[in-house]
Amino acid sequence: MIPPQPTKLSLTILAVAALSAGMSVGGHRLATAEPEPGRQEIGRVIVLIETELGDIEVELDGARAPITVANFLRYVDVGRYDGGRFHRSVRLDNQAREDVLIEVVQAGTNRERGQRFDAIALERTRDTGLKHLDGALSMARSGPDTARSDFFICIGDQPALDYGGARNADGQGFAVFGRVVRGMEVVRRIHQSPTADRERLAPPIGIVKMTRITRPRARFPPGVPRRAHGAQRRETRTVPR
């Protein structure tokens, strides 16, 4: 934790700046390689999701969903999503349950890169004010306070996934923590990809890499499949690794 500095505003600002860099202030370590949820990332962060079908950029809302954003970013920062996959597509014509219909795509980590972190507290949409609108980024879960690493993206507005919605029997909804700002056409392409056993993507759509970026950039046209243009993309990449 950052030691309190109630009378020294400049040192407080320095401490906040040092937090994300893993620096020390006054001899106190401010960050670790695998930060705990809720200890950093207040504000907005852009993450680039490179997939086999093209790029998606998402903006995370750490101001309103700090625990969920910090949890997602610790998986990003240690490369747990690299080599992961979009493994589920829920459409109106294929879902396993028919009482409350939704449309989402779901993705998860590469388990070969390490175990998942502990589950996090559920940040309800009732409390954050965020909603499951078209392009919303949200955490998958079973019971309350069970979300770990799997996330999903909404295709169209999905109010049944908000707090009080009927999709989950407990009525607690799911934790929205960001939104797609570029590459929604890639999300829709994943959504329309072939499935087997109803909702399982067959084959899954690979996540090549996830990276924090400072702002959206037109490095390479979103929506261009990496399978066809991988070599060209590697030559034009400007995002620091």
C-alpha cells in the first residue's frame, strides 16, 4: 500500500505515478509482478487483443470497476491470455437454455502459462452504473464472487445480464468493466464462427497476444485476419512489448 502523505501533495503524486512502474517511494515497494485486485489502475486503460481473426481494442473503466480491472490487467501483464482463445459463442440459434436468450462471445486464458489467480469480489452493475450494452466487456462467473479469468463481450444490448436480470438465478448479474472501442466487426466475426455442441466454438479462435497501449492507434486495419496477413503485421507493429 502507498504510505499516507497528508501534508505533502507532491510526494503523493509521485507515489501514484510510481505505482504502475513498480518503483519505490520512501523505501516502500509500491507494486509487485502480480498485483492484487483493487490495488492499482484507477482510471481508463486501453488493451489491444490480437486474435486470429483481427484486432480488438477495449477500454477498461478502472474508476467504476477497480477490482475487476485490476484483476484483468494482472492476467494481461503476465501474459496469461497470450495463446488463450475465444471458446464460446452464444447466439439466438444455438444456446443451451431457451428461457432467457443472450448473445455473447466468451474467452479465457492459456492454462499452459500458469494457474489462475484467486476469485474476486463481484462488482455489481447496480453499484458501478455500467451496463451490458453492445460491446460491453464483462466477467464470466458461476456464483457470486467466483469470477477469475474468463471474460465475455456482448453483441447487442443484454439487460438480462445486469443486476436484477433473469439470466443468472441469483439475480446478481455480471461485472461489466469495459467496452470495445475498435474492432467490433472482429467480435461479430467470432460470434458467427462455426460451433459444435451448440455453444462451443469449433475450432476456437486463438488470442495471439494481449497488450496494454496508451491510446488507440491505426497501426494495422482492425478486422484483417492474422492468418492471411501475419507476416505483414509483424513488420508494421509499433506497440512496445
